[in-house]
Amino acid sequence: MKNLFDLEKKINSELATKVKSSKINHEHICINIENENLLDVVLFLKNNNETKFKQLIDITAVDYPENERRFKLVYLLLSHEFNSRILIDFFINENEVATSLTSIFPSSNWMEREVFDMYGIKFKDHPDLRRILTDYGFTGHPLRKDFPLTGHNEVRYSEDKKKVIYEPVKLEQNYRNFDYESPWQGTDYIKSQNKKNNE
């Protein structure tokens, strides 16, 4: 393809019923599709002589907890021959299962496991869908926006048991009554104490 505009036209003409929308943004082609069309779209982009997007760069997700279709899945492909990238995205519900690309791009195995671990999105026909970044028995999915910033459990070494243990997070409240006034003006409790001493 000579340029991105020609490439975008080619993709839209060949995949007319499968591409909901397309645009060129930051020298990337961005196309929006539906989950059920992912395999067909990726196979076309990889095998067509005028596109040749033969490398999967990344798979990630974005969490929109306020939306009915909570997660946006994002795929980034690279064409070495034409020095171009394409970004494919679509929305899925929280309990919807996405299509695995492991049959087309074996490297997607690890990327899909990461998305599963961080967001809880499951992939149909994945050969080994299990956590990859968090520990065994980890609760929740850390990149979801409703995941607590401190997590559910904490890990520490117990001197009594002489081993690493997991326990529920306990937030310390040392600064619950912290006074945000300027130290040069004096804090309320010092002012009231000085007033009592001067009386």
C-alpha cells in the first residue's frame, strides 16, 4: 500500500460488514469491530498481500465500569513490509468471553493470560488460561477500577511462624487527626495550650 489512506480504504472495502468504524490517528489505522468478527478481521489483515500485518505487538484492555459493556479490548498489529501499525478494538460485557488469537498468533498466549489476570476477561479456546503476574490464590483483578488501591491481602514475614504469611490488609490510622495548618502559625492544640498557660 502506498499510504495509510489507501490502506484504510482497502480494509473498509474488503471488510465492509465487519468494520463498524475506522480512522487514522497518530499515523495508525484504528478500526472498531465486534468480538465475534475478531478472527476473520485478523486473518484478513495477516494474510492479505496488501496489508501483511504479520506481527502481534500487544493485547490490552481498558476498564469503563460505568458502561454497560465494561471492557474495551485493544489489539495492536504491525506490518514490517509496509512499516505500518493497526489498532483493533471492541467492547465486551463483564461476563462475556473474548475470542483467543492463539491459533493465529501463538504469542498471544501470554498476552491473553496477562489480560485475564489483570482484568478478569476470559478467552475462548485458550490453551492455558491461568494467572501470570499475580500469586496463587490472589483475590481480584488489579487493573479493574474498582480494585482497592491497597489490595485485599498483604504479605509479610512472621517472626513467630518463621515464614511468609498472607493476611487481610490493615490500614494504619496514625495521621487520622493530622492538622494541615502552617507550622509557622502554630497548630490549634498548641495555641489552646499556650492560651491556658498564659491565663
